[in-house]
Amino acid sequence: MNTTITPADLLEKDFFELLGLENLSPEKKYALLTEMGKTVHATVYAAIFSQLSQEDRAALDTVADDQIISFIQEKGFDVPEMLFSEAQRYKIEMVATLAEAMREIPELTE
């Protein structure tokens, strides 16, 4: 993996390419993306929950599962934008962490 990554790389390149994992099997890529998606969703929903009033938190407990997104959006949260932004932040963090590890442990690049 090239440890020098430009801002353009972050925007244009595939996540697996950035991490040097483009040869992973489709099954492993799917499993990794699924876990990453869970992390992104949990982070966004925790941020939303922490910003809701006590009243809205209580009301959320009564909302049907298929109406939660609508309820949150009615409270002024742009869920798709929040998920996109968090996914980008997570991508940057993962790439930076791996690049740092590769600098500190040269054997990882062999």
C-alpha cells in the first residue's frame, strides 16, 4: 500500500484500493463493509440520540421501527447526509490508521 494518500485519492479511489485490499474475495469485502456500515450507523444514531430532547427520546420509544427515520428527519436531522459524512470520516480514519501502522511496522508492506 502506498502510504502517501492525497485528498483526491480519498475522494476518487475505492476503499479497498486505498487499503491495498482490492484482491479480497467478494465475500470478505461484503463482510467488511457490513461491519463498517454497522459502525457508521451506530455512530450517527448515537450522535442523533444525544442531541434529542428528553421528550423526543421518550417519544422515540413509541415510534414504529419503519417510522424511525421519518421521526428523526422531522426533528431536523438530515440522516442521509449524516451517514455520508460519517462514512467519509470513517474511511479517512481507517486509511490513516492503516498508513500509520504500515509506517511503524514495515513488515506489513512485505
